Amino acid sequence: MKIQISPEANRIIRILQAHGFEAYVVGGCVRNAVLGLTPHDWDICTNARPEQLREVFGGFETCDFGLKHGTLAVMVGGTPFEVTTYRVDGVYADNRHPESVSFTDDLSLDLSRRDFTVNAMAYNDEEGLKDPFGGAEDIRSNILRCVGVPDNRFNEDALRILRGLRFAAVYGFTVEKETAEAIHRNRFLLNNIAAERIFTELKGIICGKYAASVLEDFRDVLAAVIPELEETFDFPQRTKHHQYDVWRHILRSVEAIEPLPELRMTMLLHDIGKPRACTVDENGCNHFKGHQKISAELAQKILRRLRCPNAFSRTVLLLTEWHDIRFDGSEKQVKLVLRELGETHIRQLFAVQRADIAAQSCYLRDEKLAAVDRAERMTEELLSQNQCFSLKQLAVNGRDLQSVGIPAGKELGAVLNCLLDAVTDGRTPNEKNALLEEARRIFDKNK
């Protein structure tokens, strides 16, 4: 098997070989190359010890922050390449990091410590593929399998549980039976993993092409990370608007939207509050009044627990809270939503609503989609007219209001918001003189 290695990585390998050392590209870059994908990062392993690496690459710009674990970053062509000595890991006391590492001259020992067979391959042009655990065959068979005993691999590093689900969601691998059983069995080890690392892997899972099937097969693992989701499992939606239970509706809405993290996370959480909002009428039909607010409240707790970036959380929470608004065809309503969400978020809202509708029953589907289409066209028309939907678009600002005697503070902010209401409702034109006159009237009235 021939793999096209990047010229920079190949240069590092040849330099090490010229000094009498073994060297290979290793891990994910080899996996992707075997899959027929273009690798973006090239990691290199070698039997050269850390002090020898520093000597070999003494003429290069390097970074040795990882040198105590055997890794030297070598800059070639302005790009850092990690070069790591073959190593054997010591005991993993925290289900994440080895307490010690020792170096070895045996490539197969280094590969044996890796998580999955598809990541335990090495390659160079002279010797070809080194694949002691059958990773290439597993790729051909579309199988994800642990190297060695699965329980050992996950006890060493519990984050491998989510990494495995990410590989399945992204590449469509079927998780081998013993590996899958160990994932289910060891899922609570994820409690020992930093929230930020869980969030990163979770984004990769939900954005995968095969996310819905993986989330269904391993929903107990997801619930170990987001226990609030368990309430949606098999929860019925006895209403003509739905044909799936809450959880399976969520899954279908996830796969119906563009694979962007904020949008996929919104769909994962948008109906999480439905079980808590559920009421049943005299005909046995379910109603979920107010579920948007409950879902947003639960989502806020979840995103905070996962330590999501503020901007990411704000987008997901806004879209969750507004996802079920029914557009009635009025310009006034669209203006209100534009004011509350802004241009970017209202466009995301339309995508969320289409995904939500796609995951419902066929009942009134065409009418629902038509309402979204009308609101979207109206939004684009309003935006093209450069109408005012935010405080920063008002023809006056705080300084202008102070110039006519309105003092700084809460009153000034309240007056500005009243002016925005007046402009949005069409009662006052967005012109400076008209707004200043209206501002004085509002201020005098509220004295």
C-alpha cells in the first residue's frame, strides 16, 4: 500500500533515517490516508530518544514543551510537526493520563498502547505500512475495534469512549461487539474527564454524517454526559403533529440540519424540556405548552456544565427558546423577531425550524414550511431596505439624548428602547429630529 506523505513530513523522516534512526508517520494521518482522505496533520514516531531528537534537529526551530513525554515539535515550512519517541505508558491512575512513560526501540510496543486498530498503523516509503493489529483490514471491513482488551483501553483513558463514538459518527464505522459492550459498560468513567474535552468530542459526534445512528445505539453513553436527555428516551408524542417519540424526533432533527456545531447542538437540546412540560387532554393527546422555555433553561445548565464558550451558548439558547415560534405572515412579527435575534440568528432560526418540521409528521408539513419560507422572504426584503431593528441602527444615540436634557443612566436606556419600539412599529420615522422630539415626550411623560 502506497501513501502520499506530505513533503515536509517526508523530509523529517529522511533526516532521521540519515542519522541511523527509524521513523514513520503514525496514527490518524495514516488512518485517513488508508480511508482515501487527505490528512491535515502528520505525526511522526521514531526510535530516536528525546535528547537525540534535539541534536538531530538542532538547526531547526523547535518546541520542546512535550519533551519529557518524548515529543519534540519541529517547524518545517512554517508548520509544526510532532516527532515522538516510541514509548510505553505507565499506570493511568486518573482514567486519562499515564503517571509515567518509558521509551522503547520497538515500534509494535508503541502501537500497542494506542486506542483503536485504525489508529495503530505506521508508514514510511521505504518499508510501507506497519500494521500489527489489522487496522487496514478493519478499515476495509468498516469496523472500529480496540487494540487489545477494550476494558483496559477505556480504563486507561475514558475519553477514548467518546473518541470511538466520534470515529463511528464521522467515518461510519460499525463498533465491534466487544468494543461496543465495553463502551456501554465503562460509560460512567466519563465523569472523570474534563468538561472541555467532553464538549470537544461531543461536537465531533453530533456533526458526524452518521451522528443519528450512533446516538441511538449509544444513547446511554450520551446520557452519562447529559443525563437530562434520558427523560426524552421513548417519551411518546401522542399528537397528529408527530410520528416519533421525543428522542427519535430529536435524532431526526439533528440529521436534518447542516452539520455546524451550534445548529446540531440546538437540535439535540431544542425539545429536551418536553417531558417536563407534557400534559394530556381528555382525548389522550399530549400537549407541550411552554416546552421551549423549559428546554432553554435545561440547555443553559447543560452548556454551563460543559463549559461551552459564551458565544456558542448564547446562540444555542436563543435558537432553543425561539425554535417553536409560529410565523403568522405579518411584517410586524418578523420585525420583532429580527430585533430580538438579529440578522445572523434569524437565518439560523429558519434552518432550525425546517429541520424541526422535517422530523415531525406529514400533518400540515407543506403549510408549516410555507410559513417559514414567507418569513424568510420578508426578512430578506426588510434587510435589503436597511430598516432599523437594533439600537445601533437608530438615528440617535445616548449622547444625542443627553444633549436634549435626558440624563445618563437607566432612564436614558429605557427611552432608547422606547424609541426602538416606536421605529419598529412604524409609529416614528428613524430620523434624528423626529426621534429627539419623541424622546423628550417620553421622558417628560415618565418624570
